[in-house]
Amino acid sequence: IMEIFVNENNNITILNYSTGKAEKSSCYAPEYLEKKDKYKFFFGGNTPLIEIENKTAQKKSILIVRDSFCDSLLPFLIDEYSYISVIDLRYFNESLSDYISKYNFDQILILCGIRTFTEDNNFYKLNQ
């Protein structure tokens, strides 16, 4: 049994860059519940960048550096920020410092499983 949090706010735009270009998306992709990789239910699976804009939230922005374990938490953060940028270092190949400078985030959060944090080879990108 699984419960999902559905945000009824119509002022939210979610862009998923899984193909390299912005595609409108949602928090959940129910079609994946019928497939082998059910984890793709959250935001369609692993992607380099997800941008979430909430026109009714406080004027706060956050950059979240994540692995896939973060995806199930994201729907609970949407109401708190006007702009959320979610980056997966395994797939994000832009300069992270340039990206951070471009958006001037109010907060930055690294949210991942301990194995990713201790064993993933992509954290060097935090220094670029």
C-alpha cells in the first residue's frame, strides 16, 4: 500500500530535463507503477535537472543536490519555495558554480543516501 501527497496548487510548474530539454512534468508518473522500475513513479526517474516553480510560495529558492532517494521527499518541499532546482550530479554536466551564480539560491541542500555520499565519484563536481 502506498499513499501519495497530491498538491492541489495550480500555480506550480515542473520542468524535467531528462532528455536534455525542458519538458513539462509532474511529481508523479503513475504509468511506472505498472512497469518493472516503479521508482520512476517519482518525477519519471533519474534526471540531471528538475526545476520547480511555485508562483504562490514565499520568495525563497533552494538548490537540492540529490540522488534518487530524494525524489519521494520533493513533493513536501514544493509549498515552501518559489523556486526549487534539483540536480543529480551523476547526470548534470554543466559547471555547478556557474549554475549557482546564475540563480543566486537562498539555500543549498545536499540530500542523498549515505552510500551515495560516501562512495559516489561525482561529488568532485561540487568544487567546479
